[in-house]
Amino acid sequence: MSDARPPVESLDYEQARDELADVVRALEVGGLGLDESVALWERGEALARRCEERLAGARERVEKALDEARGQDD
């Protein structure tokens, strides 16, 4: 994993998901020092939150579109 990683806030869903999968693999393999493992875990937590935020935003957009479509059917 590169030290020149972009800020989590700048990642789209797919980027955050893919990096999170890399983080999980690295932690599962082990062999990292304590500080590096904790830093990686913290990055993983931030990535997971980013994925949840992006999914929530997508869910809201879908619900809004469905509500608008239902309004037009009336």
C-alpha cells in the first residue's frame, strides 16, 4: 500500500471499496508492526464510513426519484 494515498473524502464509492478490500487483505496477511497495523485499521474504518456515506447518498437519490415518479402517476 502506498503512503501517497488520496484523502478518503475525495474517493468515490468504487475507489473506497477497492482500497478497503486491500486494507482487509493486508491486515489478514499480517506481518505488520503494531503502529502500521493500527494506522491501516484506522484507514479502513474511514474507508468503510466513506462507503456507507456514498451508499446512503445513492439511496436518497433513488428514493427521491421514486417519490417523484409516484407523484407523476397520481
